[in-house]
Amino acid sequence: SQQGEEDPQALSIQEGENATMNCSYKTSINNLQWYRQNSGRGLVHLILIRSNEREKHSGRLRVTLDTSKKSSSLLITASRAADTASYFCATGLAAGNKLTFGGGTRVLVKP
Amino acid sequence: DTGVSQNPRHKITKRGQNVTFRCDPISEHNRLYWYRQTLGQGPEFLTYFQNEAQLEKSRLLSDRFSAERPKGSFSTLEIQRTEQGDSAMYLCASLPAGSGNTIYFGEGSWLTVV
């Protein structure tokens, strides 16, 4: 079963625009992570946010976490064509434990 | 390249045949995970090891699937009597001991059962 569910399932934007995607989950977590996957490739880790954190930044990425609503968001600012990929949230119930993934958001950035 | 190596990258096999995938984790990573991913879906957990001990198995891991990590380094995932429903990408990932929660994935092994 999948713990996280991303919204929207697909997103199409112009280069330079911001892309926002959301993730909801069901149970209490230790951490939430976002991964990117290019077509046919493995997953690349983007950012990790712990349950006691509310916001983290990494370059053009901004992640928020609201544990009261059991939700997270990933914002990609000033998108580039190279950001075209699927983005997955994954939750960990304990440090070092397995991750449970959502179904992903497929992002298309048009040049 | 995360340093997690998977072989083969692609495998086409006839239904009923056995296949084996190998994963070499990042050196000294003591936890190793296997996931399965079908087109358009997120990865689904199969099993994980801490060193050579298999600590958890998903219900997705039917009796036709077996995973091993005999010396606590590389791992193999074998699928016996393959079925068309086994067609998927099999992802391996590893995690170092006691240094956070970031799990590093390999490029995956694609299986097509015809």
C-alpha cells in the first residue's frame, strides 16, 4: 500500500514558472523525502525534512511539512526544461527504516 | 551516479524462466533495500537487509521471489517461474549505518517477461 499520495498527478508549465506539488500521507512519520526520477532511470534524492521541521530549502527547491495536516509540498522555482521528470514523496516511519512512496507527480517543463 | 550498481540493467525473459538481479551497494552501507516499480507508479517496497540479515519482507514478495545478501555486501534478487505480471523495474537502494535517513538508489534493472 502507498502511504503518500501526490497531487497533481501531472503538471505542465513553461520554463521560468514555478512548479508546486503536494503530498499527503496517513500515519505519523519520522521523516519525509522527495525524489526525482527521469524517464527510465533510478531515483535521485532531492531533500529530506524531519518531522520536527517545517521548511527546508535546497537551491531552487523549497519543501514544507505540516504534520498536523499530514501533508508536504515541494516547490521548484524558476523551472528549467531539465526539471522535466517525475517527483515522488516518500515517508519513513523511523530513522533508517524503509521508505513508502506515493504515486508521483509527472512534471513537464516546456521550453 | 549514486554508487549503487545494479546488473543487468535490462533483461528480457520468457515466461516460466528464472531470472536473477544483482545489487552492489555503496561500500560500507549496511542496509540494503529492494523495491519494484511498474510504469506510472511509485516504487513499492519488497524487502530489506541489515548486513546479511533479512529484516522485513513485503507481502508482494511471493514464494517465487527470494533475496539474499550472504556476506552483507552485494545482494541478489531471484524470481523463479517468471510471469508477465513480474515485468517491472527492480530498484536497489542502500543506506549507511547511523548517519541519517537518505537512501541512495541504483539505476534499476528492467525486467520484461514475454
